[in-house]
Amino acid sequence: MMTNPGGNLEPAQVEIAPLDALAALAFLDREEARVLAALCVEKRFAADETVMSEGDPADCMAFVLAGKVAVKKSSLLSLIHI
């Protein structure tokens, strides 16, 4: 869960604990993590809900804090699970 609902808090006001759990962001120092967290907005998705689709604009980045995601690639013959 991100702790900046709406993305409208300043970095110094943001809780960064959710980002601490992400190994991919371990290189960030505390201030860098706060700046990143201040830009984040929490979104929750139901089971089997599409989060993004192939061809969507690359205008965001997603961090999965809990649960699982499946990555699927369309092809002319079938749907390929990656």
C-alpha cells in the first residue's frame, strides 16, 4: 500500500515503508525513497482484472506490493504466458 493517496503530499510527509519491501529499490537512500513515494498513488485491482495492456502508453510504472500478476503476450496464434 502506498501512503500518498492522490499523490499530493510533499516528500517529507510521505511514509516510505511500502517501498522498503521492494528489493529492486534497495539502492535508494531514505530521501530518494521519499521523493519516489511522494509521486506514487495507490491503486488496487480485483483478481483477474487487467492492469495494463500491450500497446498502452508508457506513462506510468507499477510496483506490486502484494499479490501476483500474470504477464501475457498476444500473438496471432494464441495468448502466450510469460
